[in-house]
Amino acid sequence: MVRNRQEFFKSCRRLGHKGFGAAAAVEEAPAKSCRQNRKGRDSMSKIEKYQGIIPAFYACYDEEGRTSVKRSKELTRHMVKKGVRGLYVCGSSGECIYLSKEERKQTLEAVMEEAAGKVTVIAHVACNNTEDSRELAAHAQSLGVDAIAAIPPIYFHLPEHAIAEYWNDISAAAPDTDFIIYNIPQLAGIRLTLPLYKKMLENPRVIGVKNSSEATQDIQMFKDAGGEDHIVLNGPDEQLVSGLAIGADGGIGGTYGVMPEIYMEIFRAFREGDVARAQAIQNEACRIIYALCGCHGNMYAVIKEVMEQREGIKLGSVRKPLAALVQEDMPKIREIVRMVDETVGRYCN
């Protein structure tokens, strides 16, 4: 396995890999002044800054449905105050496949300006083509994010060598930034296999996996393959305890943002050896998740309304074709607010 960065680049040039050596101009994008945001985290170990609860950042819209810098900054400020480890920006919960490149850049810029080195920031940069993904990767590095992440190419079922080339091309556009593979086969239609992961580990920037597959065994498999200096982050919110038990370093979750205290308490209890408490809180979190998914409106529309009612934060609705709320959802949402308040009051105060 190639571990030395220069050796890796040389080997790629020998193989004629277009993502390295004589790369496109986007690869050469220098880091800008926002890189200073990372200073407060540089003293952490290679993986410590990723260990913990990292909410997936929600897309923030104004009343006309345009991405809102103001609301993105307000949500960032709110999450920082909650004490989360980091933020995962422009992923599934950020409705990335429905945002333009410029909207994704605008959102990340707002987060980075407000986060100002206080939390770890992972930017999901994958698009439906390589060059757009590389452009977002270079932009993310210029802002000083801690890591970039990417799902595999979707729609066409590509061979593994083509998937590896896609990821390595993206990574090459951010040569000073950690790279996290996002494994979500139930939506992407492509599963990260062990041979593909071992191939990707030849890239010294690959630091781990955000694993959203439904089999917790995958966490163990990727953690074992990567070793102690690599991370695996649990994806399915309903099985955070299971993921931690089999070796996950923390979690990135779509429902973390609506109830971060609950997930932080699960993580704390598990790390302190109080597995029974962690399991009890996980059960409550799962019941809330089932309720979040039980409305006419899309889960993220429900989450945004719950946050407005509980926290006074306006994040807008969701972008079509995701379904907006209907009036019949409101009694269910009030019940969800009650459930979250009750669980927080019981376990987190």
C-alpha cells in the first residue's frame, strides 16, 4: 500500500492518471485566507477532530425558496452553541442534488465564515460529473475545510476502477485536504466494497468513510482495513449505539440537528461505558425518527418546522420535488416537539 504522498503522486503520473501531475487549473487553486479558520483544530490528532457528533447541515431557504446566507449563518451559530463536534455541509440533508454549484458554494462560505474554526467542517462536494465535483473540492479547500466527502457516481453502474478514478480526481483538486468516502448504497445504487476501499487507501488523503449502509458490519470492515489512523463515521441515526459498539468513531446524521443534545448524550454515555443509558436514549431517538418520517411532508420539512417551534430558527421549507408540509401535519409536529422536549428534559439536563 502506497502511503508516502510524493510516491503516490509519482505512481499516478507513471500510470497516466489525469487527476495528478499535469492537472487542470482547478487543481492548482490556492488556499485563501479562510484557511486560518483551521488553526484552532490543527493541534488535534489526525482523527480526533472527527470523533463525536457531527450534524448534517440543513439547506436554508428564504421565503421565496432561495438559499439564504443569513439563515445558514444562524443555523451554524446555533449548532456551535449546542457544542457539536462538527458540521457536514451540502450532503443529503443539505438537499445537495437539488442545489446549483453556486448555491452550494454560497452555503459553504456562510458556514465557514460563521464557524470560524470553532467546529470541524466536512464539505460534501460530489456532483453528477467529475469536473463540477473538482470545482467544488477546490473551492472547499480554498475556504479551509477540514475534509471533503463524496458519494460515488450515481445512475450509471460504473466499474470499480472508474469509481476510484472519480474519487481520486476529486481528491486531487483539494491536495491538502482530507478525503472521506460517503457510502450510502441504498440511495447511490453503488456499494463501497472492501477491495475498492483498499484501492482508495492508496491515496494518502483518504482518511475514512461516512458509512450509511444498513449493515453495521461494514463499519467494522472499513475500520479494520483503514487502521487506527483512519475514521469510520456511523450514518444511520437509528443505529448510532450499534455503530459505536462495532467501532465507529462518531456519527454524521440527518436528524442530529433537530435534537443534538440527545445524540451527544448517547455518545457521552457510550464512551463512559454506560451502555444501558445509551441504549435507552437511542430508543427514544428512534421513536422520534419514526414520527419525523410519519408526515405528508418530507422529513426535512418536518425537521425545519420542529426547529422553528422549539428553537425559533427559521430555515424555510424544502426544495421540490421534496414534499412540503400540509396543514394535517401540524398536530403530528406538535407531538414531535413534545417528544423531543421530554427526552431532552429527561436525559440531557
